[in-house]
Amino acid sequence: MTHARLPDQGRDAAAILDELDGFAAEDPAYRDGRIWSLVYHLDDAHDDFAHAAYRRYSSANGLNPAAFRSLKRMETDIVSMAAGILRGGPDTCGVLTAGGTESCLLAVKTYRDMARKTRRVSRPNMVIPATAHVAWFKAAEYFGVKPRLLPMTAGHATDIVKLARRIDRNTVMVLGSAPEYPHGTIDPIAEMAGIAAAKGVPVHVDACVGGFILPFMEMNGADLPDWDFRVPGVTSISADLHKYGYAAKGASLILYRDLDLLKHQMFVHQDWPGGVFASPALLGTRPGGAYAAAWAVMQKMGTDGYRDLARRTSEAVEALKAGIAATGGLAVIGNPQGPLLAYRSTDPDLNIFAVADRLEARGWSVNRVQNPDGIHAMVTARHREVTGAYLADLAQAVAEVRADPALADSGSAAAYGMMAHVPLRGMVKSRVLDIFAEMYRAGGGGGVDLHAGGEPGLIDRIATRYVRWKSRRG
Ligand SMILES: *Cc1c(COP(=O)(O)O)cnc(C)c1O
């Protein structure tokens, strides 16, 4: 590999921007609603507005909240507005973070440190559902907090029968999701919080994806279980502004019931030669543009705007659920009540990963989930316009896989099947690490990708191994 070189002479600004535009040619076509994850796009006018707000503060730095008073003011407003949306009380407080993962990592750090300080817990664990977002597993690894998993019931909800027994004196927190990412099911937060509170253990609700849409669905009349600060044992909530808040990327929140909890999140170093240092969250420099865009978008939307988006999203979700139920051999997984869902095959002869490949061949960009295997859809208001086209293509994709079941043993369907089902999980981990690391080789690697669009050699090798493994099992 050769490294790209810094140009000897600086280049023409217009030519550089043109080149940047060209880079996007192979990116997912999010503007026309053909991607079901990663981007929460409304329209170009909304993007322009968020960008205009972002630009005004793109050089501002939230590192020191006493320096850019503008940003602290925006942060306080955003936290206060979110506390209202999430039914907080007068003591609800929080911090603007750069994303859901930062919010989740912080909750684990906070509760680990709180347990260490107030209860001398030195070998911390946390009880989390098997469906918890992967950010929680990352936090577990980063901060040395052992995850104790709550399994799924046969209906793919979180099984809380063993929750009380999973909690011991080293348990620093219990997690519930509203909703969980893999299937969109809302965990039984009130029951979980009751059990945890009785044992004096704090409860975090991961509403990264639900925080800015479930409350508005409820205002629109949806019958949802309580999951927010109305539930007494809930001590903190994470909610992403850059998902259903429709803010620019780089904005999420972690809110706490009171400041005594939030204090354990903060970091102070008084002996640094660079000066006495205090920081509320993970990052040092904090991007001012993300504050401004989040603040501005919330002002522009208002309750009305978010309710309207929630209504359109619910319509799209209902259309998808009905269409999936009407397509033979498919079923929605679990009980999604929010803006996202996943569906699986109920027919052993219909491979769902092969269906995903056929959808991608028709220009849709979809995510796969595993155990049970399924196709995922993060639904936005804009998807209401494309559900008809999507469902028509889904019916075609199903027909194609039924006509040619061998599609399950080729391309990325085979690779995903292998990664989901080969019993040697350590082997999967090390293979994925190899493939992934290759993308970061100095000079750019071979352009590999976990999807079929990447370097064929690696994906083909995984696929071939899967077919061999499956045929050995008969
Ligand atoms: C998206 C998501 C996260 C992580 O958020 P990022 O902004 O992608 O870091 C955490 N939890 C849930 C439930 C999510 O859906």
C-alpha cells in the first residue's frame, strides 16, 4: 500500500469541494429513503437549516463550559427541553454528548464509580438484556464491568424472571431499553425498575433510539408502557438527538434524576501542569456546531413538528407490519411498538439473508440481525413514501429466493449465515477482526468491507467455509 501524500501546494477550493462531492457517489442513497439505518433524513431544506446552525458554531468549543457561554446556554436549554419530553422533575440534569455510544459508556462509568465510592464495589457487574445495544458490551469491555445477561423469552422479549437473582452486591446498574435496537421491543422497564430499586441498584434506560419519538407517539395516542422518569426506579436515560431528534450528527444526551448521580460522571484533575481541569463527559474538545444544530432543530420542530414526524413514522411502520404479515413465510420479530422493527423467515426453505441480498440487488440498503436471523428496518417519516415500493420488492425478493434456494449458499447470505451460526464464536471474532483491521491498514488497505461489495476474496472464503460447514452437518 502507498500512503496518500499531502499536496505540495494547496489546491483550488472549488476543485476540492467538487472532489468531495464525487466521493459520495457510492454512498447509500439516503435522500430517497432507500436506506433503513444510519441516516435520519427529512429533506434538503431541513439539512440546510441544521447546517446553517452548525456552521455558526463549528469553531466553538464546549470543552470548557465557562468559556463559550453560548454553548453552555444551548446545552442547558437542550437538557431542560429533553427533561420535559422524558417527564423529568425539577432536579433532572444532564450533559450533551457526541453520540449514543458516549452516553451509554458514561452511564457505565458513572455507576461503576458510584458503586466503588459509596459501596466499595471492586469487582463490578451490570445486568443487561441480551438485546442491549452493542455500545453496552463495548462499555463492559472498556470499563471492566462484567455483563450479566437477561435472556430472551420465546417471544423475543427480555426475560426478567431471573432479574432479582442476577443482582448481587457487586451489581452497579441494571439496564432496560426503550426500545432495544435489534427488534424495537420496549423492555418491561417498570417491573425491572421495581426489582432493582428494591435492591438499591440504579436503573438506566437506553432510549437512544426511542427518546425523541416514543413520547410523541404517546401524545398521538399510542398505548405504550411507562419507561421514562415517570417510573420511580429509573435513575438515568440516554436519548440521541441525532436519531429521531433529526439534529446533525454528533448529538446525544445523558440525563440523570439528580445531580448526586451526575457528579459521579465528572472528572476533575487538580494537579495537571496544564492547569486545573474539569470535564463532564468523555470528550475533551466538544464540537460547538453539534450543540447549535441540536438546539436550532428542537426550536424549529417544536412539539407539533415532532408529533407530525412521529405520526408519519407510525403510518410507515404499520404499513410495513401489514405488508410483512401479508407476505407468506415472514413474521415480525418480538413486539415492536416504536419506530423500528425486524422480521424473520418462518419457513425453513426461505433464507432471510438471501432475501436481504435480493433486496440489496434492487437498490435497498438493509441491515441484518441474527439469532433469530432477520432483516432490520429503522423507519423514519420519509419512509412512508417508499413502503409500497419496498414491500413490492420484498415480495419479489421472496419469490426469487423460493425459486432458487441455493441463493442462501452464495454471496453475502452465506457469509452472514456463517457469521451468525458457526459454533466457533472465537473464530468468527478473529476473522471479523482481521477483515475489519484490513480496512485500517496504513495506506487504506484493500478497500474491504463486511458486505459483499467489499473485496471478494475474504467474503468468498467465509462463504465457502459456511457451505462446507453446513454440508458436514447435513
Ligand atoms: C443507536 C443506539 C445506540 C448508540 O448510539 P450511537 O449514536 O450510534 O453511538 C445505543 N443504544 C441504542 C438502543 C441505539 O439504538
